[in-house]
Amino acid sequence: MSGLSIGQVAERTGLSVHTLRFYEREGLLAQPVQRGTTGRRVYGEGDVDWLGVCIRLRASGMPLTDIRRYTELVRAGRGNEAERLEVLREHQERVLTRMRELDGCLKLITNKVAVYEGRLGLRDDTPECTP
């Protein structure tokens, strides 16, 4: 059986072998991982693509329970698109809220940087701000 070893998938995705095994145990893969004649895991391109989705969802702060739920819906096939949409919309709102929070944080940090650059003579237009 041709395909990718767990080490190759780890290299391509940036996930550790341990994390790949964890994702498999947690039911986060859209399809069961195939096994070669020696019993070793054999991944396909679809697995790598799906892991890319999981990586992005996780990086955006989606809890593993929500990723698992979304995966279960995908695995179940057509007919549950409304439920998939609900999972994604809820997460989308959390991401947008977090982005607004981070934007406020960035504005504060940018202001602080400008103040300290001004105090160090690195800029002329120093805003006033407290330490």
C-alpha cells in the first residue's frame, strides 16, 4: 500500500508524531487511518488536507470537542450541513470577538511603543501616556 508514513505526515503538517496519534485517538480524523501490511499507519493526501483544516481550527482557538463534533458531522456525510454551519458560525463569532480584543491590545501596545521610542529620542511625535 503506497502512502505517507506517520513521520512524513508529521514533517508535512508540523505536528508531532505524538500529536498525530492523539488526534487519531480523539476521533479528529475525517477517515480512519489505513494500516499497511506491517500494521503501520499509512496516510493519504486527504488525511494531510484534513489535518490542515484541524490545524487551522485549533490555531484559531477552536476547542478539541468542537473539532471532534465538526469531524463527526463531516464523517456522517451529506444531510447535516446546517449543523456543520452552526458549529462554524459559532466559532467564527468567537474568532471575530477575539480579533476585536486583540485589536484593542495592539492599539495599546503600539501607543506604548511610540511613547518609549519618543522618550528614547527615536521619534519626534511622542504621545503622552502613563507607564
